[in-house]
Amino acid sequence: MSRAAAATLALAGRETRRFFRERSRVTGALLQPVLFWAFFGAGLAPSFHLGGGIAYGAYLLPGIVVLVLLFTAIFSTISVIEDRREGFLQGVMVAPVPRGAIVAGKILGGTILATAQAGLALLLAPLAGVPLSAAAFAAAVAFCFVLGFGLTSLSLAIAWPMRSTQGFHAIMTVFLMPLWLLSGAFFPAEGVPRWLGLLMRADPLAYGVAALRRILMPLPGVPAAADAGATAAAVEIGLTFLFVVAAFCAAVAVTRRRDGALPG
Amino acid sequence: MREIPSVTAIRAEGLAFDYGRERGLDGVDLEVAAGERFAILGPNGGGKTTLFRILATLLKPARGRAAIFGHDVATSADAVRRALGVVFQAPAVDRLLTVRENLDLQGALYGVRGAALQREREALLDRFGLADRFRARAGTLSGGLLRRLEIAKALLHRPRLLLLDEPSTGLDPQARADLWQALDDQTRRDGTTVAFTTHLLDEGDRSDRVAILDRGRVVALGTPDALKAEIGRQVLVVAVEAPGDPGLRAEVERLTGHPAREAEGRILLDAPDGARLVPLLSEALGGRIGGISLSRPTLFDVFLRRTGHRFDAAPPQDFRGAGDAA
């Protein structure tokens, strides 16, 4: 095994070890998706009337799974803000390991955690009235791994140049949360005002949510609809991969810069 | 003193770095031979940590060059990083991982594995008194032990140059002495070059050579003995009672027959016959002076002589990275 690969795996292992040693993070990770789904699902169900007879709890489920991915990505990368100036990451950055391998390790660790939690959230499916076959579960988990890698990369690319966690919270509020809100996770794009519809189409996360929803709830129907569905699925998955690759490249690019202008 | 071999571990030429409009480093030239123990001594804001970060490949110099064993820090970072063991001022171990896990992770980063990893790990744990804390989480170690773990970690791959930033910050004198003892044992045996920043005089005194940094410049460079010898054998310090007693320095010079210099409310002179002069001055000047002391010159005196201000009174520069503005 090359040194870069060994470093990546060791750093990913560190992320997961740390997670299980922080008890509050474990508890939060298990409870969070259940609470979100229960409160939003039960609270909003009476006001939503979706076509096709889909219950709101079922509609929301893929969105909740993606939210779990996003939150885990954020929480596992926010630590780099302090870590790289005042802690563990300083020591890693002076090691003879390519930045790409360091970044990949950090992101892989976050992705494993995000995927595991998304897997737990997926177990809510039967409660939401969504039958979950083993194959669909496996496909959904695999897709969550890919999307989680992209979201962790994006979050790392944002967190890395930050000076303070407060700054990151601001970005989270005005950029990352809207990314989720407009992804179709919460409400469908049908019938929204034109400006909002455009924003929702431009949201890269929308395609991930749509793809996950398609995996969990394949529309029963006529062959023609199935054909159109396959095309749409290919587009959604293709765009999601594009987003993941772009986010990872951004993370590597951001971390490669040596701090010319930053003091400390 | 030991013979200094001729291989150059660190070479800096005209090294400069700015923080915005602030000067962090302003043309630093120095050379450290392989096997030396080299102290970078200076007050906060002197540029020590900036120099450390450039040598550790974390900052790119704005101007000038620096090389570690012939590898340029700006263009051959990977070769530099292989040769370096780095110990930061702020802990860089993971507190949630055990002592062993921290060392194993370091092994993965530096390509030390298998039997070699096990051998080095055990030797270092023994040497640094951590063997019985092998399975403890790093976060449960005392400050002294934690610092030892940092150093053991940095030595795991047997670096040619160990670079440390204020290694004894926050340690009590006993822990400091133990730390240096363990560090000496290990590095003298392996012939590791040790370069470290410090604001502690005695750590400068215990080094083969010292560079004194002030406001981003090297104001003195040499062995501690040679630097102090420039001052003279004894330093007489007269504390001025009233600030702005203009005739006092001339008076002291007249009474002692030695040239005196004045800085920060004190008059200093090199006085081989100091013992004779103390009662003479105190009798003649009485209430105009706050006190007289006589001492062997220290590196503080070297600093004062070269910069015209006191070591501890050097104005800290406004670096925004709080806590690491040195």
C-alpha cells in the first residue's frame, strides 16, 4: 500500500474512532433524524396534499436522509477550522503526504459516518409507509455514500479557509441550509413561483434528493413512464456525480494553498 | 564544546515575511550545522514563530530563501518534510486517541510500519517515560507527559532535524528539566539536529549556538559564551530613580571611569572592577538611584546591548493570530 493510501485510511480511521468516543455525538446522530422526521412529517402532513397519493411522511423521508448526510458532513468538517491552526491537523500538514491524501482521509472519515447515520435514518422507511427491500436499502446506502462524499467535500472546502467557527455558522445558515431547503427535500418544485423554481433547478443537491427518492419509491406504472423515469434517473445520478467530483476538487484546491496571507 | 560537523542543516538567506503591513521577518540570515542544538531566542513578536513556520513548510517566505539539508522549503516541501520532525507550541496530538494510536497514526503519515514501527514506538515510549501510559487516552496525560508524547511522535521517523516551537511553554521547571533530559538523550545518540524557539534565557544558554531575534531581525548570532564575552565579564546596572535625570549617566561615567549606556530607565556599564564601584556609586549618588546590581552578563544583556531595549519590554507586534504571534 502506498504511503498516501495508508495515510488516507489512517486519517479516515481517526475520524470514526473519534466519533464513537464522543458519546454526545453518537446519541445526537441517532436521535436527530428520528426527531426531524417525526416533527416535520407529523406537523406538516395535514397541510400538504401531494399528487399520486403520496403521504407527506413518505415524501419527506429521502429529504431527511439527505439532511442527515449534510449535518454529519458539517459537524465532521467544522473541527478543521481550529484543528489546522491550533491542533492535530498542523502536525498532519507538515508530514510528507500529498494534500490530496490528507483531504481524502478527512472526507472519507466524514463520509463513512454520514453514510452510517443515513443508513439508520433509512430504517424509518417502514414507519413512513415506504416498503424497503434489501436491494433498495443497499442501493440507497451506496448512493448516500457518494452524495455524502460530495457534501463532506463541499463542507470542508468552505470550512478550511475560515478563521472562526462563527464564520462557518453564517455560511451554514445562508448557503448550506438553503441548499437543502431548495433541493425538493421539503416541498416539491411543482407550482412554486418561477424565481423559486429556477433556484431549485440550479440547486445541485436537488438531483441527489430526487435520485434517492426514485431509489426508495419507484413509481409504479406504464412502460412509457418507466422509460422516462430511467432517463431522469440517469440525469440525476450523472449530475450528482458531477457535483461530487467538483466538490472534491474544490476541497483539494483550497487545502493546497500554503498560507501566504494568513497569519499564524 | 563539541566539534561541529560541516553539513548544513538549516540555511536561511534574506528570509522575509509580512503579515499585511506588519513585518513578520525582515531579512534573516543564519546557518545551522548538522548535529547542533540551536536556539532561536527572542521576545514575543520577535519573529520566532514566523521563522519556525517557514522552516516547517507551513508558510511561504515572501522574500529570500531557506533550505533544510539543501532542500528549499518553498520548492521541495516534500523532501524537507521527510527530513523534519516538528513539534508545535499548541498540542498536535489527538486527545481522544490513545498514546499508541497517536504514534501509529504518525507512523502511517511518515511511512513507518510493521516491525520498524513497533521497535521505534517501544524505544521512544521507554525513553520518554510513557511506557505505562501506552493505552491511555492522550487527553488524560499531564502537561509534561503530553509534551513528551508530542516529541516522541515527532521523532518516530528518525528525522534529521527536530524543529520545536517553544517546547517548554506551560511546563513547570521540573517537567522542563526532565523534558530536555529525555530529548538530549535521544537526539545526541542519533545525532539529530535540534532547532527550537524559546523566550527562556537558560534554554538559550544550554544550546550550542543561539540566534537572538528582535522585530524580525537577527540581532545576535553565536555561542552563548561568545555573545556574553562581548559584553565584558561583569555588568553593573544602575536603576534610575527619577525618569529624566539627564546628568546621571555622565555622573556615573565620571565616577567609574567606564563608558555607560542608558536604556529604559537603567544605566549599564561593563565593569571588571564592579565590586569596588558599587559602594562608591551608592554613596555618591544616594537618592538619585533606585538600586545597583552587579552580575555576570546574560543573554538579556546581549539583547539590550544590541537592540537598545529590554528583552521583556520589546513591543509586541500586532499579529492577528493571537497566542502565536512570536
